[in-house]
Amino acid sequence: MTEYERVLISFKEILKENGLKFTTQREIILKTLYQNSGHFTPEELLSLIKESYPTLTIGIATIYRTLGLLEKSNIIESISFGAKGKKYEFGTKEHHDHLVCLECEKLIEFYDDTIERQQEVISQKFNFKMTGHSMNIFGICQECQDKKYKK
Amino acid sequence: MTEYERVLISFKEILKENGLKFTTQREIILKTLYQNSGHFTPEELLSLIKESYPTLTIGIATIYRTLGLLEKSNIIESISFGAKGKKYEFGTKEHHDHLVCLECEKLIEFYDDTIERQQEVISQKFNFKMTGHSMNIFGICQECQDKKYKK
DNA sequence: GTTAGTGCAAATCGTTTGCACGGTT
DNA sequence: AACCGTGCAAACGATTTGCACTAAC
């Protein structure tokens, strides 16, 4: 069984448990996020789906509704860009955080054990029941630093 | 000289250096953020100012413009709530991160040396020129956990 | 057949902008 | 006097919602 099949089954179970329906749109959105690793805004995702499935009618509202559902189900994750909206990505096997380049808006993923562990320590200190976290380091990526000197 | 006086002078210097003007509105916004420790949305700040200075006319646009200015000047800091906007706080002496309660939306501040240091390590690993970061731990605060059991 | 999901357009919310007037330098 | 800052309202972009219709169960 592929990873995608496993995720699909678990999504269907979540739907059933909550009296929700498994629709073509929901399947396509999930599949598209799975097949295209990367970070997408809802609009980007809509364009991608429309290109890939020209005969499917699908609206931006459904994208938003489904993304919300998938996020609550812990199948996908989002990262916020302030007033500039959110980007979504398939919730990969292992959690990671991001380096955000302020020049080219690129996201670089990283995973760091020390930080993960320290979060637990901090939560305990405040008797805080941690359900998630986001850690973003802002700055300029190597590529953009290089470009600057070439100008 | 009080801390506020020092900040005010440095703000005035930044304004002068950039050919900008020191206005009543800018002063009131800075003073209000300084005097009211806490995290405010632009709208909340506007209400607070209107209550405190009933004779002053001030619009939401000025709040946004001044908050942007103060943030670029490193006098205040912001934390983003995705599509739900940003909250601003006076840039206290030492940097800190936040525990965000998903139940009551309260922010709890913390400072953790291990995390701060580890960020430098990660940035170096990716040849990333770090200019800032945000780390938010999401979950349920102790108060809200208690409430849940009392219901 | 019942109920939830959909697309569409309108509505909403936070934020930004154009403009004529007023305040600071 | 020159020029920036202001309030106001309109504009904007991301997201949400109401509704009649359609599809999943």
C-alpha cells in the first residue's frame, strides 16, 4: 500500500466519523497536494487543479473549505504570511520548520531536534497543553545574498 | 531620564533622519503602546486611543501607517495571526517568543536561551542571513484547561 | 430521499491607497 | 511657503458566507 493510499483511507475515515461526504473535489485537492510537494496558496492550488483537470468544475470556496478540513485533520499544514495569506503543504512524515527568505519568498525546510525538545520543556514550565507550533526564521537565503554582490 | 523619554528621543531622531514629521498622532500611538503593556490589534489600539483622548481625531489609516513606521524602526514588534491580522506590542528590552492559547487567544511571553542559540546554529548551517524570527507554541493555557473540567 | 457539498456571487474583514485639507518644519 | 501627515472613503486582496442546485450516502 502506498503512502498516498494510507492517507486517503485515513481521510475517508475522518469524513465518515463526522458524517461528511467523500467528494471528487476533496479527493482531487488531497491528491494534488500530495503529488506536488511544495507550498501553495489557495489560489495557486486552484490554478494547478484547473490545469490538471480541465473538465472538473471547482471554485475557490471549495478550496478554502477543504484546506481547512484537511488542516484540522492534521493531513496538511499551513504557514502564515501575515496579511498576505497562507501557504499550505502536505503534512509530511516528519514535522519541520521554515527558513523564510524575505527577498525571494522562498521557504527552506529544516528539522531540529534541540528545538523540538525545548518546546516541550517550555510548555511544561507554563503548564501549557501544546497542540502545535510554528517556528520561522526570517532572513536572506544564500542565493539572494550571492545575487546582491553580483549586481 | 525615563525609558519612555529615551525611546521618544530615538523615535524623533529616526523621523528627522528621514525627513519625516513628529505629529501628535504619532506621539499618542507610541505613548499608548508604551503605557499599555499587552498585545493590540490596530483596531483595539484605535479604540483605546479614542477612549483615552476623546478630543483627538485619529483614523485607522494613521494607526496602520504609524505601526508600520514604528515596526520598521524596531520600536515595536508584531505577531501575525494569519488572515486574522496582526497584534502589536511595545518592543521590550529583551526579545521573547509566545505561547498562543487557542481557546482564549491569550499570549504568554517567554524567553528561552536554548532556542535563541539554536536558531543561530540553524541559520549558519544553511548559510542563511537571519534578520529575525518568530516562534509560536500553540495550545491551551492552564486557565482554559481548568475551565474545561469545571464545566 | 435525506443531508451535506458545491459553485457562484455577494459579503466580510483586515489593510492600503488617492485625495484634498491641515499641521510641522 | 514647502512638504509631509492626516482623515475620510473608496479600493483592495484574502477569506467566508448565503443560497439554490447537485451529488454522496
